[in-house]
Amino acid sequence: MNVVEANNIVKTFGDVVALEGVSIAIEEGMIYGLLGPNGAGKTTLIRVLTTLLKPDTGTASVAGIDVVADPVGVRHKIGLAGQFAAVDDFLTGRENVEMVGRLYNLSKEDAARQAEEVLTRIRLIDAADRPVRTYSGGMRRRLDLAASMVGRPQVLFLDEPSTGVDPGSRLDLWDLIEELVDAGTSLLLTTQYLDEADRLADRIGVIDRGSLIDEGTSDELKDRMGGNVVEVHVVPDDRATAAGALTTVAGGELVTEGQALLVPAIDGARTLTAAVRALDNVGVEPQDIGLRRPTLDDVFLTLTGHRAEERSRDEAQDLSQDGGRRV
Amino acid sequence: MTTVTGHRQRVKFSNALSHTAVITKRNTLRVVRLPQLLLFSTIQPVMFLLLFNYVFGGAIAIGGAQGGAAGSDNYINWLIPGILVQTAVFGATATALGLTEDLGAGVIDRFRSLPMARSAVLAGRTIADLVRNTFVNGLMLIVGFLMGWRFEQGIPKMLLGVALALLFGYAFSWVMATIGLVAKTPEAAQSAGFLPIFPLVFASSVFVPTQGMPGWLQVFAENQPVSIIANAVRSLMVPEQTLAALGLHQSTLIWQSFAWIAIIIAVFGPLAVRQYRRSVG
């Protein structure tokens, strides 16, 4: 059964189309990673699914409940950890989690019991009675995650869970997220980090400019890139010549990635040898050349024509993410 | 799609009340746990009290100077009722600030993703601000008492006066909630909030009698709510025999005050709720 279903969701803010007919389905017990740059529409989709925003058109359900027809029903089934750690500095960690429990209609005793349980699980129990203002960024994020777990939601929505978390805590956070899913929670997380999606998600949806442009497991997406690539670095003056020569040996379209030329290598090492020869024939000496397995970054580049983290200043972005919050 | 249709869950009223209590407690704890907030929100009104009494007090002649305890020799008895209203109105700006801060920090999103009553966010905010205003006004009374302020019509009437000032402050919290939710950022909310407050508080009978103002301003000053409330509070505190000399008609002022409080809540309550729905998508 699908715990989350979105069908053809459209959402616009004024002239800006934040979501242009997005459909996804998440199976029970799965981590679904929504991968895309800032402004792709990830947050807007999360806000629609968590009943914070009404879609213009399209339908969505969570745990079989329609998000528009019965938002309160949906809220009983979900937990949300938004882009900012929405925890109160002046309360202790325990008070923060207990408050959410009370707002979830738990009795005082149940709220206290669940807070204890959740804080233990998230490994914050030792700091539970300290004010949150003494917490590190990673601890705040974990507390936010703890708060979203109160009420034992069936589906958790994590919007860029590792933003603002230092690299060490990030690994901890990933472990925690994996444990959650092992315990039976289904999870939708958004990320702009390819390694995060790669590591956590059972299924990845690549989203860009409000549309889902591809979907599959990490391996499927990489395979669609045509397997391996030969990565070639040449001096700028040689670029055009090199590109011309490499096209003849490429098993697909040549892609430019920053300073590098990526040659789809259907024949693996043989394509590499061919590439070296082709360059030699036109008198270009590569600065660096090598065979490598594609990363999700390559996938993204192939699908969208730009890198995942390049468009952080895009104007549509601020509108769709902030717009989701403010418009 | 596997959608369950035809059944729409609602938040129970008893739950909504308990949500409001939880949010009120949270907002109140913020002030208690961050003492600098309380400190600065009390220093300002006390400063107003001291400045107006000692700097302007000597120069301000009260119309009913012959009216004994409320006379110019005893400006503090004119000032305290006004200052209570002024403090409550200024204090209402905290509603705008608190809401914009919560919006910015994503706290409102967390609340809205929970199966809780939406009204609890606004109700819990305005009630917490009422609690804080009550504390600050209590402090003003103590400082005022030390400065020579006396109430002359007994404790119940004095308390009714304080309650009127606080209720008006509460009603004004809904104005500030609306402004805050339109302004969206704390900085904008701060400036926008004081736009209506300054003319209402200064072109009023809060600090000085309105008789000294130009005619056109008098018309405004005498009929606007802040003056009505300040005069109502005053009419419950100064000696009864001075009421006529000061031109204060107690029972009229009291019902007018309740009417203003009711009107402001009736208009700005729904406006704030509507704006809240819009600002959070």
C-alpha cells in the first residue's frame, strides 16, 4: 500500500509555478528522497502533503486520507521537521517534546512518557533537561526530529534534515533516520545533497523547476546515465578540439561539467583507450583523464543540463520556498 | 486512490482549550525564562511614568485644578490611569513581534502540522501578552503608589479600572496580531505597530487634558477609544466629588469602554484570523 500518494499536484504563487503537475507514490516503510536544487519545488510539495498548503489542482493522500478533504485527519498521522529546527530556545529539550505531545492531544502522563522514549531513541536524554539554547546545531536538529516523532506518526516528512548540521553530526543523523525506518516509519525527505539521497533513500525522485524529471533507485538513475563515464580535463584552448574528437568515441551525448568533459563510456576501459587515442590524433594532451562510475551529480547534470547545487540563487527558488511560507 | 472520503475530523472544543493553555504557557515561559525581555518591557513604562510625572507634571495644569486630589498639585492621580492604558497598548506590540518571530522560526509550521486547533496559536499569544501586561501594570501601580498616587473609590472600583485598561490592551493585541501578520518580519511589525499607537496615545487624555489642544484635534482626542478608556479608568480612581469638575461621567465612560473593547475584538479578531490563514499559506 502507498502511504503517500500525490497525483498531478499544481501549485503556483502569483506568476511563479512552484509545482507543475507532480505525482509521487511512497510505499509503506520506505525512505523516499526528493532530490533537487533550491527552488525546485521540494518544500512546496512537502507543505502540500503536510496540509500546510492547498494545491491549486491535483489530489494527494497520506495514510489513505485526503490532505484537502481531511487535513486534521492527516495531521494525526504525520510528523514534520521543517527546514528550520522549530524548537524553542528558552525551553528544555524535554519541555519542547512534551509540548508537542500535549498539542497532539496526549495526556500529561503520556506526553511525558513519549518524550522520555523519543529523547532516549534520539540520544538526547542526557541533555533533556538543559535549555535548548545550550544545544549545538546538530542537537537542535535531532531535537526537532524527536519532536516530529511524538504521537508515533506513520509518515515522517523531513525537509532538508542535514542543513545546518556539521559533517560529524550529519552521519549520526543519517544513522538515526535509518533506525526510524527500520522501526516501521515511512519517510519522505528532501535534500540538495546527492550523497545524502544516495545513502538514505530507497527511491529517489529528481525534481527541478517544479517537475519530477526522473525517478528510481540510486542505481537505476546511475545506470540510466549509461554506466561509466570518462572524465577528461584539458586546457581551455583545447576544449573545442577535444570535444570534437571525443564525440567520435562517445557512446552517447557529451556532457560538460565545469572544467571537465564527460564521455559516456559504454565499453568501459575500451572507451577510455579510444578517448586517449582520439585526443592524441588531434594533438591534444589531456591534463587529466580517467574512468569513473557516475555520481548522482552526473545524473542530475544529464537530466537537467545543470548541476544540482548551482542554482541556489535562482529567482524562482526564493519565491517558491519562501513563497510557500509567506505568500 | 485509496482515499477515505466523507469524513472530516475536527478538533474538539475541549482540546482547543487545552491547546490554548499549552501555547499560553509556552509564550509566558519565554518571558519568564528570558528575564531581559521582562526587564526591558518594564523599564520603559516606569521611565514614562517618572518622566511624565517629574518632567511634565509641574507644567501640566489639570482642568479641574480646583478639584482636590486630581488637581495640578497632584498630577500623579491624573497620570496613573492614563499610564495604565498607555502601558497596555504599548505592551500589545509584543503580540505582533511574537507572531512574526514564530512565523520566521518555522514554529508556526510545526504547530500547523499538528492535529491542534488553529485558533490556539493566536489565542495563546494574545492571552500570554495579557498575562505579561497584567504583571507590568501591577508593577506600575506599586511604583505609582510610592510616588504618591492614591485611589479614592475603594479597591473593587480601582480593580475594575485596571481590568478595563488590561482588556483594552487585550483587544489591541488583536489589532497588533493583524498588523504583525501583514508586516511578516519583526522589524516591519515593530515600526508598523507604532503607527496607530502614537497618535492614539498622545492625541488623547492619557497624559494631559484635551482642553488645551486645538479644536480640530480635540474632536478626535475626546472621542477616540484610548481617551475613553483612560477617562473611564480615571473616573474609577479619582475622588467621586471631582468627577463633575473633570468632566467625567463614570457610568457612560464604562459602557463606552466595554463597547470599544467589544468592537475592536469583533473587527480585528476575524481580520487577524483571516490574515493568519493567509500568511501561513
